[in-house]
Amino acid sequence: MTITERPMSTDPVDTQRFRDVRALTDQLTASLSAEDQTPQSMTDASPTKWHRAHVTWFFEEFILRSDPSYTVYDETYRYLFNSYYEAVGERHPRPDRGLVTRPGVADVTAYRDYVDSCMIDRLERGALDDSTLALVELGCNHEQQHQELILMDLKHLFSAHAFAPVYVDRAVDAAPTPEPLTWRAVSGGVTETGAGGGASFSYDNEGPRHRVFLEDFEIAERAVTNADWLEFIADDGYRRPEFWLSDGWAHIRETGWQAPGYWHYEDADAHPTTFTLSGRRPVVLDEPVLHVSFYEADAYARWAGARLPTEFEWEAAAVRLGDHRGELLDPARCHPGRAGAAMIGDTWEWTASAYLPYPGFVPANGAVGEYNGKFMCDQHVLRGASAVTPPGHERVTYRNFFPAQSRWAFSGLRLAR
């Protein structure tokens, strides 16, 4: 997640775009009670209420506060809802976000309404210069990131409930047999990669555009499916150290992992179920496997006699598919579709690449420069998008990143060789 001081789009942010982004957050959270929105299920996750306030704080902090005529809504919110911007000032400890019972959900809604009114007034009056409009565009994309995080974190929270609550009710999917795994050849050579100053938005960590050299390789035509993963489990993949990185083997020994996140077996012979945002459902064989860590993805690839693609291989292969998309966020579904040829959508895909700066990368000046660059350590890159990524927020150069053990994101994998 990052920003640049340069305008990130050649088109000015219009009022309707701002309204649409804010409205989707409201739509995604409208059915949640105050009790749903307050708890924090683990340190990596945040309460829904906190997400709603934080994305609002971003607009107030980086856009509205620069106007001397603006009246801050509540000075305590600057401390409570700052995420990691050290240059802004002291902030509430991340592990304690679930302890913030006040302000309540109604107070956060009032805060959102207040900031929306002020932002819309400035947008409609044309009172913002190009550099500030670039920050508004960043704020809209930042909120779209948090829309995905809201659903990730809510899924983790609901999964801890004894009775598997349903966030979105939907019909049970059909369960056809998965397509056989096939491979697509990709020619190597010198290729350009990364975002490069076009009209569309990109984060600063997606550039500068630069050249890399690739050997010829093959990439799987579809993501690894649940059916594939069941074969890995049946072959004692979680118990065979020869497939695992040392840290990964130590981690699964410590945690006792024997299947992807949210999977459950009633008994040894039963077909597994998985927790979804529609409650607990039978694992559907032809869907892409979800909620696996980098450790698990790497081990599976070794077991399969293949490997994970680098992020540069992934991008080179995805560019050749054009605008083909899998399942993106549909508030009436919030779940992947059948594993198909699309490389963007359904599930984020782990790559073999560490999250590092591209040649020539320089963080922006000021607090917004903390958005991405300072996380380029001990993280791994995922590419694509998932079934909870808002449409329009996905692109082929997008670099998502998480630590190797993380698996509450909608994360899967695609093989290369």
C-alpha cells in the first residue's frame, strides 16, 4: 500500500466516485450489529468499526486538515484511528483495537457522515488542487483495500463463533469435477514489468516500470483446486518434511496445521467442510484452494514437482490474458467461483518473490510515504485479486504482500515450472 506525490490518475476525482466508494463500505457493513463490529479476533485483524473509522480518518487527516477553515470532528480520533503513520503522532496499540468500545458504531457513522459532507463540499466547489486530488484518489483506493480487509477480518471473527453465523445467504454451489491441470508456455527474454505512468491509478510500490530477464517457463492454466489439495493431504503432505522450508516445517509443527485455514473434518473419513461468509459449507472440489500460507503453497508446489512463479513471471503470463477476470467482490456472494483460466480474481496467488522495492523506487515525502515502503521486509508478494476485491481495484501490476505464515487473506496459488 503506497502513494506518490504525483497525481496517480490523469482524470480528476469526481464526487460520484468518492460517493460510490464510501457507499460500498456502508453496504458491506449495513447488516452488522454493533456487537459484530466491535470485537477483534486476533492481532492481525481489526474490528469492522475500526476499519470504518480509519478510512474516514485518512480523508480527514491528509485532505481536510490542510484547510484552515476545517473544524476537526474529534481530536481523540487522531490517536484512536491512526494505523501506522508515525509521522502523524502517537497511535492506539493495534492489539487493543477490540477494546475500544467508545466511540460506538453510531458515533462512527456520524463521523463518516460529517467527513463525507466536508469532502463532497470541497470536491463540488473545485477547491482541491491536483496534488490534493491525487490524495483523494489514494484515499478511495485505500478504502477499497479496507473493504477487502473488512470481509477478511469478519470471516475470521465469525469462524470463531460456535454456530457458524452467516454474513451473506446464498445457494449451495454445484460441485462439478475439476478440469485437468494443463500448462501454458511463456517465452522468456527481456520484458518490462510494473506500472508505468499511464492514466490508471497505481500504488508507488508497483513502479517504477523496469526491465527483467526471464527464462522460458510454463505456468498452470488454472489455480490449484480443493481437489488437488485433498490429494496433497492424502499423500501425507503435511507430515513429510522433505517438502517444507525449515521455517514452514517448524511453524506447522507448532500450530498443528493439517489442512487449509477454515477446513474441518468431522472424522477421518468425512469430506471436509470449510467456513465461508455464508457459513460452514462442504468443500467444493473445483474451487481454488483458499487460506493457505506461503509455507503451504511452497510445500504443495514441491510435492507437485513444480514451483511457485516469481512475481515477474506471473505478471508476464497474466498480461497475455488481457482483461480476463475471475470472481471479484459481489456483495451477494463473497466467495470464489470455479477455478478457471483467469489470473486476476477468485484468489490472490502466492509468488516465489520477496516483497522488495523495484529499481529506482523512492517513497513519497511526508507521512503518506509510510504507506508501503517501510513494509519491504520479511513479506512475500501475492498477485492477482480475490473474490472480495472490489471491482475496479484490481490490475495486473498490483503487488499484495503478507508474511509467510499468513492465511486469513483469500490466498491460494498457481504452479509454474
